[in-house]
Amino acid sequence: MIDSRGFSYLQLGPLGGDLGGEYYIYFLSEPFTYKGKKIQIRNAFRMQSPFNYKAATTISVDGGRFMNYGNPWWQKVDAGK
């Protein structure tokens, strides 16, 4: 993954779902270094549809506790409707 600030890091994780159509994707990044600090990122996505999902991000600095970075719900507007 390359984010908007130019960081490049690898994220791996499992995908799970249920028959009701709700899917969960959990990512854990490989640690990377920025300004002498070791950074690791966890992302959890709860997808109810391609147009409606929640993203939860936590960040660890120098092996410390993962701290919450936000839990926004994203809703994509279909321009064709």
C-alpha cells in the first residue's frame, strides 16, 4: 500500500463474512520506520456493501500500545442514480 503521504508498507490479513452479506477485513502492516520511530498500523473494515463500510485504524509507535486513529463510516454516492 502507498498512502497519500508517500509511505509504502505491506498489509496482510484475513477476510471473513457471513451469509447475511456482512464482511470483515483485518489488516496488520509490517513495521516501517519514519523519522527514527517504528510505526505499525492495523486496519479493520466492516463492509455491509461496496457502498457502505466502516474503517477502524489503530497505530503503534515504537512497539507501544495500538492507539485509535478513527472509526469513520464511509458511504459512497452512486453518481449514476
